[in-house]
Amino acid sequence: MVDHPPLRVIGRSEFLPQTIRDRARAELPFPITFELSDSIEGLQRVVSRPASFDVYHQWHTVDLTWTARAIQPIALERIDGGAEILAAARARIGDTGVIDTVFDRLFVQPDGRLGSAPAPSIAMLPCMHGVDSFAFHEDLFTLIDRDEPHSWGWLFDPRWTGRAALLADPVLGMIEAALATEASERVSFADLGNLTIDEIDQVVDTLIRLKRRGHFRRSWRNYEEAAELMRRGVLVQSMFYPGFVRLQRGGMSVHMADPIEGMRGWHADVCVSAATGGRMLDAAYAYLNWWQNGWPMACLSRQGYYGTLPERVRPHMSAAEWAYWYGGAPACEVLPDPFGRPAVPAGHRRPGGSHRERMSRARVWNAFMDEHTYLMRRWQQFVAP
Amino acid sequence: MKNHTYYRMVEELLSRSIAQGTLPPGTQLMASPLAERLSVSRSPVTRALKALADRGVILEVPGQGYMVAGPGADRPVRRNLHDIDLTLGPDPDGRQAPVAPSWEPILDEVAAQVLNAIPFGTFMVSETVLGAHFGVSRTVVRDVLSRLHGQRMVRKDRQSHWITGPLSARRLADAHELRRQIEPLAVSCAIGQVPRADLAAMRERLRAALAGPAPLTQPQIDAFEADLHDTCVAAAPNRLLADTVRPLQLAHVVNRLFATYIGVHDAGAMLAEHRLVFDHMLIGDAGGAAAALRFHLDAEHDRARARLKVLSIFDAPEVAAYLSRIH
């Protein structure tokens, strides 16, 4: 296999930590190059140059990559556990909430579009999902009552001006800012995941007004930066769960919010380039099936993510880990992060409860809005120095 | 388009005519009569004369313009320029010469540049740069912009700057909503106006393309779009109807940009939808043609909306020099 060209994989740093990359390279019989991209450039390349990659870990971009025909249908019959994916899709018919949009645009329909009706091929291999909210420091309780209900409005709350932060990503940032605008400005938006131009204006005008008052410390691009900001004195800010686990590992007294308005849901999945064929396509399927074996998602579950097929993940976790991460029970011992380092303190309980309870709190899902061009331009006005 | 092409074209024409003897030494050259003779505005002619004088090909004569340099040229000789063969031909890129001083050829070019830019944001149009770019006067520039204004492609902001864009999803949907009412009406009125042989030929081209194995090129797709959305719509006897439809055809802009950035995709659905419209037109079924066209426009709108979203992750392409980004 020495002469096998490397499988070229693109994904965000959160989905492909070193442990995952090392193990995939060790267990698969061909070389793999991982390219970590936390910005829009990765997506631009994926849609405009499919020949430059083989596998793409998509994240709320499947409709774009499918429209651009940058990815190819994945045959369920070649996927380990393909039948389980079909069963999960059928089981959720009539279900509401929970892992909603994971299956909404999964199957390749006879007219070439994506839909929820089960079919022999899928646009992406469903892999992981979760809900995100924001984090706050224990010191916040010197300013507010401990039993004040958590609210997205806290991101805009003038009681801690100068000690709040948002993420820099315009897609997620706009959704979180819209949640905060609803809560703090007493307005409501028809569809938080697809704001109109007027609604975008309303959110960004609010953001810019707050920024001029010095409300925000700064914005962050990945979970490492998010954790660093918290260490530097930010009290309330957007947070990806891995950043929260990182802070727990550092011993910081930090809390993940369970906001009354609900959380921001997301799913990330594995796609195959439209340009990949022959033995590279075989390698791509081998890589996809490696993700199906349960170990990778057990690893990522230790930073707060959920596998699409939890029963495949369970054998790779201890009973204590399973009870904490999926069952919503208090940690009965110190639990490790994805790198095997002690992180979750004994006695800690995940805010929001079990897998099912937390996913049912998804109020809005990550999505590129129809007015993304306009959103981008206005967002840049907000983040510009 | 390269900057200042018009003045170069005038400069080259005069230079060639002088070398060939069509304009013999001593011939008086003044900007206004030359501009009138060449049917272009004065500003490119003035620039061309200045450039030729810098090269020593012509000599400036104070108060009398210029004269062609050479043996025996001691004073300017006035000649009737209309007796001299001076015609601006197509430039080396095959573009037609600016035969009229008017806004007309410039309008199409500016409209195309504006449409290529607006899916990527909001832009300001500079009158000064636009004038210099085409070598035309401010009057012509304002003619161009007021006509674009009439087509709702540019607008004036409170500081009286010309603004264009963005082509938002809402704008695309608004245009579609009107277009799906008006264009089917235009096409149903065009039945009986387009010669039957032409309709049959258009339908045959569609059939051949659908049967053919190779994917279409963008110029081929443009030609199919033109058959239905230009030729047939323009045949409607109601001119106002046809003129109203054109600025609403924003989906074509999105599709062409998508082809540029992402690639040309299988156009089978579009071809089949077009064919259904022609089927109805050929049997003289106005209602059927209108219904088939409306079905096609709705499907095309869905495709364009998805494609506009893909384009939204890219920054602006190279835009014309007279467009500057606002946001």
C-alpha cells in the first residue's frame, strides 16, 4: 500500500482532534492527509474545486455543496450500519424536535434533490450532532441571583458591559445574536434560522450599538480562542462545548447555560467529493466506515458531541462516561476529555439533561440563510475594528 | 474591457490614415469636426489628438487645432472630412466600433458589469471613472445612468451617489413574483407572431440537445434562454409588456455567474421545461404555453435561489473600475 495516494480529508479542528487523526492513520491501510480549516476558505474550495479533496466533514453546508455538485451520493449499501441509518430515519417520521434536521435533507430523491424520504443513497454520512449555548463564569453570581433563569439576553446584558464576547463566525454569530436580540429587545423573529433583510438589520444595528458602548471584549474563531477569552476575564460569551470541556479541565469555575429560549442545534457529517473515483473512492468509503465503528464518536462524545448511532458508541465508553454524557446523570468519578486527560469533575451534571432532553431543546439549527450575502456584509460592519 | 479603449481606437485609426496617406501632411485636425465625422464624443478624440501630438505624428497649431506633420506641412489645410474614408472598424478583440456618440453601446456593457457585481454586495458607480473608462462626456454618462435608473438597476442615495445592489434573495424573489405573472402573458401573446418555422427550429434544437450525450456549454445554454426568453417574449405585440419582462430576468444572471464560479451543470430539466412551452406554442395553445412557462419559471427560480446561496460564500469577483464596494 506504499504507493497508495493519500486520502485528502478537509474538516474543522473541533471534529478532527489529534487523537482522531492519529488513530485513523494507524487503523486505515492507506495514507491520509488532514487539512483543518475553521474558516470560509475551506468551504469555498470544496464547492469550487471538488478535485482538490476526497472527503469533507460538512457542517450546515450540505445544501451548498449539493447545489454546487461538489459531492457525490453515498450508497447506503456500502456503509456499515446503513440499515441502522434507514431505521433511524424511519423512526423519526412523525417525530418532532430531537435530531430533526439531520435527516431532513439526507436522502437523494429521484429528481436529484435532497429530502427526508428514505432512499438508497445519501448526500452525507450522518455522524454527529449537538446543541450549543453560551458559557458564563462563576463570578457572574456576584452580579445576579443564582437562580435567575439563563437567557440568551445575557449576551447583551449591560450589567457586565466589557466582559461579554461573541463568536466571529457570521452564520452562527447571527443566529446567537438574533436569539439575544429577541430576549433583550422584546421582539420575535419568524424564523431564526432564516432571517429577512429587515431582521438582519435589526440584529446588526443592536450589535453595533452595543459595540460602540464597549460591550464586547472581542470575538473568537475556534474553541481554543473561546477558552482563552474566558481565562482573560470574560464573564458571559458564546461557547462551543469542547471549549467548555477545555476550561473544566483547567479547573475554571465555569457553567454552560441552559437558556429558557432553547439552544442552537447543529450536525456534522461526512461527504465524498464528486471528483473522487476508483481506488480513492474505495478509500473514502473505508474512511466513512471507520467513522461508523463507534470509537471516533466515543472520543468526540467526551467533548460534548453526540453520535448519530449512539448504540455503536456505547461499547467504547465506560459506564460512568455513558451515564454522564448520554444519560445526563451526575459524573460518578472524574471523566476524561478526548485526549484522555481528566476534565469533568466528579459530581458535575450536564445542563439540560440527557441526550434526548438536550436535543429536544434545539430552538434553531445552524444554517446558511437565504440572505447570506447581505448578512455577511452587515456582520463585517459589526466585527470591523 | 481595457481602460480608455475608445481613444486608442481613434488614435490608431488616425495614425493608420496618416501613414497610408489618406490624411496627407498639412491636413487640419480639430476635435469637434473629427468627433462628428467619426460619430463619437469629443473626449476620446481630444485624447487621441493629444497622444498623436506627443508622438510627433501631428503638430499643434495654436488656435487652429492640429495638422498632420510631414514634408510640406507648413500651415493647416482645411479639408472636408466627409470626403475622406475614415471608419472605425472593430477593435482587435472583435468588439464593434463606437458608431454613435450615444449611451447605447455603453449601456449594455455597464448593465452587464453591474449585474455581475451585485450578487456579491452593494456598489457605488463613479460618474467620473465611468466617463474616463469609456472616453465619453459626463452627459453621456448621465444618460447611461438615468436609463439604468429607469430599469431600477441603480438608485441615488441621500448624498446623490449612484448605488447598485445587492441582488438579495428577496430581490430575486420579488422579480420572480412579477415575472411569473407577466412573462407567460407575453409568450401567450407572441403565439402567431413568431413564424411557425422558427418555433419548429427552436423546438428541434431542444430535442437534439436533450438527445445529445455531451453536456452543454454556457454559450449554448445562453442561446436556448434567448430563444424562449428573448425571441418569443420580444415577439409580443405589446412593447411595454416585453420591455417590462427584461429587467425581471435576474435568474439568468445568477445562473451565468454560477457557471463561471462553480461550473456548467446538466441543463436537462431546463431544456425539458422549455420544450414543453414550445410544444404548446406550436399547436397554438396560449393557455398551455403560459402554464408551461410558469412551471418553468418556478423551477428556474428554485434553482437560481439555491445557486445564489452558493455564490454568497464568495467575495466579489473582479469588478469594473467604475464600481466600488460599499458593503
